[in-house]
Amino acid sequence: MTKLLIVHGAGMNMRGKAQIDVFGPMTLAQYDEHIRKYASELGVEIDIFHSNIEGEVINKFYAAHDGGVDAAIINPAGYSTGHPALMSAISQVRFPTIELHISNPARRGRESEASRVCRGTITGFGVFGYCVAMRGIKDMLASK
């Protein structure tokens, strides 16, 4: 069974509480509920992790590297720019990472530095983007 790490970056705990005009009313707990449903439908094992502390996210990536994770999906949120240590960690792990954004940062004039170290990027599909990412990862791993 494909084993995925799902990482929610800094500020994701504020989803559904702030910037509703950009990200919608869904809370992080509701995101996780949808993500678990998609994973179940696709036969994917997931570990969901959130932290507002960059070092904890870095440690989670390194632990996943040693723990048999096949791939990761990260919504970097507040870690999208200005976090070279996290970008370095993502580039060092043995598995591919997909960057995901609920909204499309480019529409707001933002560019994520995570896209430079991730295998691919999915933006603007809302929570359904996680399903797209999981399907893409399964296909990518199957073709190896």
C-alpha cells in the first residue's frame, strides 16, 4: 500500500477562521476529513501532520525519509517563501514531494519557493487537489 505524508504548513490551523474570501469556509479538520476519505477511496495510507514551527516540519520530513514513506504532499502555506532550511529538507529526502495550494497563489501575485524543490505543484482545486495529488503520486510510483 502506498504510504504518504501529508503536511499542512504554518497558518493552516486558521483555515475557516480567517481569509475566508481566499480559502473558503472549510476548517483544517474538515480538510483532513476529506483527505482521509480520498485516501481510503484510493487505497493509500496517510500520516497527516500540521505545525506552525518550521523545525518540526523539517524533522517530520527527515523522519519520513527513514520511515518508509513513499511520497509527500505539502501545503506549505506560510512556509511558501523565506524558509531555505525546509526547502533543503524537501530536496534531501528520498521520496518525491508534491506541493499543493487550495487557492492559486499566482492569482494573488505570489510565487512559492517550494515549487523549486517539489516534483510537481497543484493549485486552485480546493480540497479536491489532495485527491488529484494522491492519484498522481500513485501513477508516478507505479510507473517506476
